[in-house]
Amino acid sequence: MAEASPKKIVGRLAPSPTGALHLGNARTFMIAWLNVRSQGGKLVLRMEDLDHPKNKAGADRQALEDLRWLGFDWDEGPDIGGANGPYVQTRRIEIYRQAVTKLSECGLAYPCICTRRDIDAGQSAPHEGEMLHYKGTCRNRFKTYSEALLTANGRLPAWRFNTGTSAPIQINDLFAGKYEQDVAKYCGDFVLARDADGAGYMLASVLDDAAMGITEIVRGDDLLSATPAQILIANALKLPIPSYIHVPLVVGADGKRLAKRHGDTKISTYREAGVKPEQIIGALAASCGWADEDEQISLNALLPRYNLHTIPHKPFVWDRELN
């Protein structure tokens, strides 16, 4: 009996139109692209535009142009179509709504009217950053979303995932290694949607990855801690779990992720200044151990050099100029 052929890897690029593509985005996308193309896999591009208040007009078009200019290509996406579209999240709202309904019907999602101030006041210990622990104040409080809406004084209730009976989640990340988290203790009942139609990143990315057949996800390691919650969602909806590769971010000399305070690192700015795409790819490839310092090289030329295990396990400090 002949052996079954190995399953073709399917990866994705998921830019967000909340701002211009910068060097940090480009490095992660470069690793994701090389990881797929070096294995003869398929690449999907999805525009993650659910963060409406932060979306910038024209940023979606600019991101595609910048990626093409750098040498990226993809097999499915908003500009070329494909069998698993639409590839823009704001056009997939009904899919997310149906998933929330399904989770609600089996007791794994519920409406919540707590404000951030309410949640902040309920913390039992000091916290850092934006990760707050939600202890489930509204769990079992309302029978329906409509009931919660009547009690919310004009605000739209959010939908939360019920982590009450969940077990710790273990991940064997292909780069970061083993990671374990008890989601109920780490963050508690997390938000699935900001309102009845406002699915958040946690839910939407899980549903989209499954629908688009994504088998391996490369993304920044700032999202590693969010992965166990996403696995809880996938398990609850009986969706396949992809493999994960969480890689270090690009940071400034101060150790903080790239931002305006570190200067203009937008890809569009480099384009306008006459910098060649091979200069940018070469600089980012050097940070991964695939090119010499100041070497100019294209994405395609990097394919035989790609090696996930040569990437340093610490953030890449960007403290240079390209001209």
C-alpha cells in the first residue's frame, strides 16, 4: 500500500490597515513567506481590518503595494480572489456572528456589560500593560443578549468566552518551544466580540485560519500568550489546530517595539527615498543569519538560505539607517 503524501503546508500573511507597513511587519512577513515557499506550500493573504477606530484610509491598498514591491506574492487574497474568500475580515461578520451564537447555545459564550473601569476595580493584584483578569462577573447573569442590552444603560454588551471549566493549554511552538497557560487564571473570561456584530481578533483569526485551511502560523511572539485562548475557541468549535511559530519582534535601541519615536521605518518612506527592496530584505535577512551585513538580496534568492533555527531568540534591535 502506497504511503499518503505529506499534507501541503498553507501559511498566511495578515496585515492590518491600522497604519503603514514598517520594518517590524516586514521581518515577520519575510519569515512567514520563506517558511511557506521553501516547503513548496500555499500562501494566503488576509486583510485584518476589524479594528475600525484605528484603521487608516488607504492603508489596506498601501500594504499590498508595499508587500509586492518587497517581492512578496500570495496564492489567495483580496486582490486576486480564491476559493476561501472573502479575504477582508469586515466582509466576514456574519461568519463570526454565527460562531458566537453557537458558543452561546452551548454555554461557552455570554453577554457582559462590565466596563473597563469595573474590571480594573476588580483586580486582586497589580497588573502591567493592558492584560486584565476578568473573574466572570456577568457569567450566568443574563439569559439573553437582549436582556443584557436593556441593563447596559445605552452601551452595547460584549460577548465573553466562558473559561470556567477549561484545563491548562500546552503548546509546542516550532520556534519558541513549549508554552503552557491556564487561561482561566491568566486572563479569565476573555472578549470574543465587542458587541453583537463586533468580533474581535481572538475569534476572527481562529475562524478565518480554519476556513482558509491555514496549517502553520508565523507571527510575532507578542501574540504567544494569546494563543491558548485561541486554542480554547478552536476546540470549542471543533476546528483544526494549526502549528505555531512565534518569532521575536523588531525593537528600537531602547528595547521597545518599533514606533514613531524610533524614526520613520515605514516601507513606503524607504520606497520614496529610493532605497531598493533588496537593501531592506538584505538587512532583515542579516538579522536572521541568512545574509551578510549590508548584503542586498531578493526574497526569492533567500529561499535556499532559509533556516528557522538560525534566527536569534531575542528581539532584533534596529538602530541603523538605509540609504
